[in-house]
Amino acid sequence: MKKIANKIAMTGLVVASAFGDGGFIGFEGGSTRTDIRYGAHDIVPQISVRAGYATKNYKYYFGYVYNAQAKKDHARFNRVGTEKWQSQNFIFGADVTPEISKDIRFVAGAYAGYSYMNLDLEAPSTGYSSSDNAGGFLAGLKSGLIFDLKNGDEFELGVKADKTWYKKTAELKKQRETKISTYIGYNYK
């Protein structure tokens, strides 16, 4: 996992420097409510890194998002147990960033990409245990504010929501994941 994040960060630095004045690399952290099918939900931390190109009114980027493991106790299918899931996203996004005042801009955008989920089910009372992985298409929207700092960098905060449609597997039948997040971020230019 750390190797993937390091490679993405290094790629982001190379891309940002290649774009010159418009290139950036950004980091985000936040809190995410994640819901999966059958009503299981939890609130978990989320971190991400992204790199891209920004103009005065637009921003284009690719990124990696890590959602910490969520956990929910459940009683269904005549089993009492625990459900744990964790997802990672690889996204491409585009934002509109119109100026509100001299140092504040509104941000609204859309992103899409690939999400990978690991799901573990355990029901100790019956001895049932299962683990499955699946990938799927992710689409989302975001909105917030960008504060331009004196050194040219940016501080960003906002909300985002996305949905993932995972491919059918043995344990993940028509699995869906919905996430609603608040985030703060820093973009280095």
C-alpha cells in the first residue's frame, strides 16, 4: 500500500513540475460516511493525494484515495457477526473554480474512476467467515471553497459524494458503496 502511495506521489511531483506554472500536487484528509448494501454504514477517515493542472477558472487532476476500514456489527441471514470493508479509489477529476473575491474561489467538480473494495464477513456464532474483493466504476461530485495563499499555494475545504458499482463476485452480489465526505486539503503549486 505504501509503495503505491509513494509511486503516485512521485508521479504527481513529476507531472506537476512538467506542467510548469499550472501544475500542482495536493493532499486531502477528511471524514467519510460509507454505506454499503444491506444498510451497513460507518464513519471512517479518508486521505488522498492528487496531481494535475490548474488554470484561473479550471482544475484537472488524477488522484489516489484511501478509505480506512469500516466496521459494522450485523444480524442478518440468520447470522450475528461483523462486516468489515475498506476501499481504495483511483480517480480523474475536473473542477470549475470561479473567483468569489480576491483570495477566495468557489469549487464545483465531478470525478470518476476505479474503486477496489475488500469485504470480510464473520459470524462467530455459526462459524461462518468469508472474504472477497471486487473492483468497480466510481462517479462523484464535489463542492467547496479554495483560499489562495500568499505564496501561490491553496487551502481547500468542502464536501463530496460518490457512488461505486462493484462487479458481481461470490460474496459481493450487486454491491454498491455510497460515500459522503467532508474534506480539507492543501494544493502545492
